[in-house]
Amino acid sequence: SEPMATVRIPPVLRPHTGGQPEIEAAGANVGEVLRALTAAHPETEAQLFGEDGDLNRYVNVYLNDEDVRVLDGLDTKVADGDTVVILPAMAGG
């Protein structure tokens, strides 16, 4: 069976997840975990993904404190019990 990860939801997205700060989602990699989240909570999809299906550039996603962009992006493998953290990127920089 697929690994289960805990997705930490930032306050700005919680209105779309029924107020839940954390959600359990299954997936073999970060992309699958995030897709499981958007399947359960469709309003989050536009916040997380761009039109090309890749990560929205205004969102940073971390796997256990490492930015997935320096790992394998959405293909970064997930292990059971991992934590996926969604952080809105600050504008500018």
C-alpha cells in the first residue's frame, strides 16, 4: 500500500480544508500526496498547482524540512510518516 504522509496546511488554505491544520494523504511521491489533497479538497488545487500541472510558483513545498525543489520536485519519494509542509511563498525576493 502507498505510504501515508501528513500534509501541514497553511492558515491561508485552511478555509478550503474545513479548517483542518493537518491532513493525512497517501502517495508514493510528493506530487501524488498533493494530488490526493486536491482530490479531497478541490478548492486547494488552484493554490497549489499552476496551469501546467507543476507546482504553483507562489507555493513552497517541503518534505521533512527540505524544499522539494532542491530534491526531485513533485517526484520526490515519500515514506510512511513523512511530513509534507505547504508554505505560501513570500512575494518578491
